[in-house]
Amino acid sequence: LARVPFRFASSQRADQYIVQVSDRPDFPASRTVEFQAPGLLPNPDRGGQLIVIPNPNVAARLAAKGVNVTAGQTLYWRVGYRYSRDVQPPEGGWVFSRVRAFRVPVSPPSPPG
């Protein structure tokens, strides 16, 4: 989990994005890490633009919070988005996508001999 890129489509009228990852689907702050998309999206009026947060080290960041990541474990992620010049930002600072999940890959066994 040292090189997991997150890819998603932009939302219309949003120019800032984060990805949150947790081992719990309710994303408690003590067990959640955040990765910010680099810079502001230049054309927030057009939705559906590809956004990539390249290769954050998910396992190391979760371990720093005391969350042990193991093979076969389910991790949850969601995208937060907002418009940086909103006069009244959303409550909590971000509007979140639906929660998605992925399983930590299990390494294949070593070859015999």
C-alpha cells in the first residue's frame, strides 16, 4: 500500500479535493488519514475531469495513527470536495462522496525451493 494512486472524476463547481482513507466506514478522526489533491482545479465549472492523487503511502500514514493494516483487510475511502471561494463553506468543510472500499492485497506465497 505504499503506491496506491487514487483516481476519480471532478464534481462541477468544486476546485479542491481530498481523499480520506480509514479502516472504519464511519471515518473516525483517530483512524482516518487524508491526502490532498495537488493545487486547485483550474476549470471547476466543468465536471467529470480526471483527478489523480498519485501514490500516497496509505499503510505508513495509517500506522502513524496506530492503525495496523493487514493483508486481506478492507479499507474504506471517500472523496471530499469544495469550492475554495465559497462564502459559506459546507458544514465540516467538505462535501463527501459515497463511501467506497478495497481489500489490501494478499501477497502470493514464495516459490518452492
